[in-house]
Amino acid sequence: MNPLRAIGRPALRLTRGIGAVTLFAARGLGGLTPFPARAILAQLLQIGWLSLPVVGLTALFTGAALALQIHSGGERFQASDVVPAIVAIGMVRELGPVLGGLMVAARVASAIAAEIGTMRVTEQIDALVTLSTDPVRWLVTPRLWAAILSLPVLVAVGDIIGIMGGWLVGTTSLGFNSATYIANSWAYLEGWDVLSGLIKGAVFGLIVALSGCWFGMRSGRGAAGVGRATTSAVVAAAVGILAANFALTGLFFR
Amino acid sequence: MIEVRRLRKSFGQAAVLDGVGLRVGQGESLCVIGQSGTGKSVLLKCILGLIQPDEGVILSQGQPLDQAHFMQRFGMLFQGAALFDSLSVWQNVAFRLRQRMSDRAARAIALEKLARVGLGPETADLMPAQLSGGMAKRAGLARAIADDPAVIFFDEPTTGLDPIRARSIDSLIRGIVTETGATAVTITHDMASVRAIGDRVALLQGGRIVHDGPVAAMDQAPALAKFLG
């Protein structure tokens, strides 16, 4: 086979795929008239409120483990007193958004793909069309906006809990004074550190909901089809979050 | 009146519809029969605009079908009822009505339609998961007739039901079609349904309509005799 063709075909397929996902996202984000307030509120509850425990616990253990690691590593060059600052910066810039996003991806992208996929295979989406309702506006728009709005809040809560996890370990087993730990956490933290993490959260929210909706709407037939859609949604969301995190970190901090 | 001319639809190399032509008169009840996989549901979805045909035209009252306008005038009963899981029974029935009237008014109409299909007001606030197969079909039927449509489509209305419930759905459909004067198109492979619901029967085979005639004369049709074995 012609090597140019071997490269060209997948490249064209990839370009078509990116174009289709972009148009789908644009349609989903644009379906705000009339404003689906009730549907967005219901999704804020599903995506945001119900994800709080898993995001909080992840942040707590991550902050605590980070404090132990930095203390242990820092001791090698007499820098163990940087624990509070590094935990705070590490949580708000990277670990809070990325781990929060990944946990929400596991919980929410799969749920969205399974719900919409089941609706597809049971003809509920066809039923929406026959009832003069745009399935994208009805199903996708509230989920996209709810995820975009709720992820930054989850990230902020995760940041605080993660820093508190570091403080807990720092003050109970690493010998830090409580007031000093908190003061050092704040002292080196800049507004942009926090804001960049929240922006990442919003982008990750879009990626999570978009993956769930995209694969759900394209679910194959039967339980196997919905299962494949669910798996694909979680994998795509997780990889998308990690790739977007790299791109955004490069954009924000280079 | 709905007319389908030279409708073609292929999936990959397989031509599912290969020049289908059909006509349903005002107030007429047409049953389309055929073996599984012959494209009956694809034909229905092409008419409804859920699948884009490769070729052919669909006319309503002699004019090319305006899908957005047509959607407002038809009702559809899906094979598995396709009730929305997240909405209660009355909200399902009143789905389209709630887009243009208050919940109170829409609920009143929904209760009336539920009563018409033999479901009492106690079912109105149940969720679809709480309904039996027969009740879900009835609720789906109530949703199909909620907006007093001029055309009603039924996709395998008796599939998955025991014979007693299947016959009661048949007689409900016949009664509603007769009462409302609506045009009805039913996709089925249940010959008892054809006799109960249909005025005319069309046999889809090999992507084409190979028989189209009155239900009263179906026992004399050679193509149908061959199909029925």
C-alpha cells in the first residue's frame, strides 16, 4: 500500500472525528434557549453535589500523602519546611483539578454514557425526535453546562480538603506547628495558582460530560453496546483530562 | 394522505429498501408486514425522518413532507413503548402538551388519555419502571394520541405481550383509529393484529412491496399465502 495513503486515511478519519465532536459540543453548548434551568439544576445535583464525597476523600488522602512525600524527600536537602507551600501549590495547580477531574470522569462520564446509551437502545431518543424535541438540547446541553459549572466548585472544595489533609499529617506526625503550617500554606500561594486550577476544572468538566454524551449518543445495540459506550466514555474522558492538563499547564505556566 | 415513492436505503452493501412505493389514504389503516430484517422499521423511520433515505420522496397531501410540520401532526407508539425513564407516566403522556400549556392543563388531558387506554389515575404518578409490559404499551399509546394526531404510527404494537393482552391492545388501537378518524400505519408481523387493526395490508419483501390489498381479501392473495407458509 502507498505509505502516504496509509498515513492519510487515519489522519482524515481523525480530522473528521475531531470536527464531528467539535460540532456536537458547539450544538450542546448552544442549546440554551429557552434556558433549561430545571434540567441544569438537576444535573448540578447529579454531577456536582453527589461527586463531593468521592472528590473530597480523594483530595484528603492525596494531600496527606503529598505532605509525607515532600517531607521525606525534602529532608535529603534540609528543605522539609517547604511542605505546606508545596502541598498547597501542588494541590491547587495540579492534583486538585486532575484527580478531581479523573474521579468525576469515573463516576459521571460512565453514568452519562450508560443513561443516554440506554435511552438510545430503548428508542427513547427516537421518541424525543418524534415529540418535536431536539435530543441534544434536551439531554446534552444541561449535562455539559452542569459539568462546566460544578467541576470548578468541586476542584475548589478538593483543594481546601487536600490542603487540610496535608495540615493534618503535618501537625500530627511531622512536627509542624498548626498556625505556622497554615501561614506557610497561604504565604506562597498566588491568586493565579488557584484560578488556573479552577479554569482547568471547567475544561475538565466539559471533557467529562462531552465524552459521556458523545459515546452515549453513539451507543451500539443491546447491553454490550451500552457497555462499550460506557468504557469508551471513561477512557476518553481520562485521557482527554490528562492531555488537556498538559496543554493548559504549558499555556499557563511556561 | 401519505405517499412514499421509490424509497431506497442501503446500509453498506445491503439494500434494505429497494424502491418502496406505498400510499395511505386519509383515515385509512394500513398494516405493513414482512419477515424480521426486511426493513419494516427502517421504512417507518424513513417516513418519520429518523433515518435519511438514500433516494425517493415522501409526500403528505401530495406535497413533499415538511418534517418539522409533520412532527406536530403525528403520534407514534414504539415497539418497547420508549417511555422516558426519568419522567412519570403523566409527564410522559403530556410531554408535547407541556411545551405549550400549563402543567395543570396538560395533566388533565394526560389523565383523560390514560383513561381512554384503560389506565386509571393511580398510574399517573408512577414511573415507567413500575409498569408491566402491557401497562407501558398502554401508556405509550396514550402518549401517541395525547395531541389528537392526524396520523398515528404503530411499530410492532403487540410484540412482547401475551395473546390476551395483545388482542386487547389491538382492539384499543382499532377503537382509537375509528373514533378519531386518524390515518394509521402499523408495522407488524402478527397476522391477528393485521386482521384486527388493518383496512389494507402491504407485504414488504426483498426491499420492495410485493403485495398491497384489502385485509378482507388477504386470504386469497398468493403472495401472502406464500409468506404465511
